[in-house]
Amino acid sequence: MEHLRTIGLLDSDGQPFRPHIERVLIQLLPRLRREFPLLQDEVTLAEVMEEAGRRIRHREERGQIERLHGYAWVTVRSIATSRMRQGSAKLHQKTLDSDAGNARLLATPSSRGTAAEVEQTVLLRELLRTLSREERMICLWKKAGFSSQEIALHQRRTVVAIDTIFSRAKQKIRKALGIDDVADAPARRSC
Amino acid sequence: MAENRRNGDRDDDEIDRLLAHANPNPQRVGCLPQEVLTSLAARRQPLNAPGYEHLLECSECYREFRRLQGEEPTES
């Protein structure tokens, strides 16, 4: 929860939500964690909350919501339930049976390397594909040494949005690679 | 800070590991000329330079790019 408070929740345009929306979403986080214990990682929680924030903002364009807290919870719960279904479905879709897995391994171009190395390559490639194009580009530009400010200017986003996207991309990679993430406390702003 | 700006943050080794090994291109199809890699490594190219797209698709070029930056990507 502290993590989400630190990095903030962003709308689809990379801007923070209006304070009353962010406040109600942050208040609902403990309940979300309690009622959906399988949604544990910060990236998924942030995505659920941000989707809820977007729906609330969209709904508010038609008029003020009378009972915002209740409306927000129903929205969050609906998105979380949908995520849970997607999660297991995605896992099923992305899991190859043994024949297909062998075919994929055999088709992987490699003039050298052990079976384990080839398998590792396949895993890394699949992991890379789970990142969006923007996430991949931001990771690369960061490795090239560009600052968040330079990238933000190019992408027409805020520095906070770039830092958030970068931080989440790293979290996705670390999680997939089984690397502990305790040291990665994303800063609100960087160079 | 200056070091990070030139070489990327050292705590991003997982990104190195990913990009340096996810896309083997042993036939070196469409690989970038050395001078382009040198230019990318020195940040003399803008962010929208097409060479960056290739680095996302070719682990050999990415490793060379990192070597030219003075960094060696971690082994997988």
C-alpha cells in the first residue's frame, strides 16, 4: 500500500487522478487486498486501481457520483474479479503442452548452447513480449543513458509517468525472473 | 549521476539480462554497422533513431552496444 501511495496512481494520459478519486482508491486498497488475496503484486494492484479511477472519472463526466465510496468499491471489485479470470485464462493460454513446447524449442535459432540455454532464451523472449512497446523502449532508453526528463519530453508524458512505467516494467521482469524486489523503492522523480 | 546517464543504472541488470539474451540473431540479420552502434552508445542519436528498435530485437547488437558503453551485460 505504501508503494502505491509513493508512486501515485496515473490516468491514461499519465496525469495523477483528481485528489478525491485517488483518496477513495487508496482507502479501498486494504479491502481489495483482503478480499482478493491472490492479487498480491503491486503492478496488478496499481493496474486495477487505475482502471477503476478511469471508470470513475469517466462516470463523473456525466455528473457527480452520490455515494463515491460505494460506487468505487463496486467498480474495483468488478475489475479485480475480471483480472482474476483473465489471470488464470492467460496462464492457460500461454502454457504450451509438451509437444508444442518441444516444437518451440526446436524452432529456436541456435547454433550453439545446451538445451537449458535454449530454454532460457525462450523464457526470456516470452518475458520480453509481455512488456508493451513503450515499456521496452523506455527500458532501452534508460540503459542508453537518457534521463526520465528527456524521455518524457520525447513521449509527451510527465517525468512521473515515465518513472512509473519504468519501475513497473522492472518489477514485471524481476518478478518473472524470480528476483527479490525489496530494494526497488521507486522515486517520485528522478533525473 | 553522470555515470548513470552514460551507462544506465547499474541496478537495472535484469534489463541487461533480458535484452542481451532474449533475441539471439546468430545470422546477424539486419544488424547495425559498427559506426551506428558507436553513435548510439555515445548517445549521438535522437531517441527516435531506428537503431534503438533494432537493439530491442537483436541481442548480439545489444551486447555490442553495451560493450561500447563500457558495460558488459550479465550472463543469463
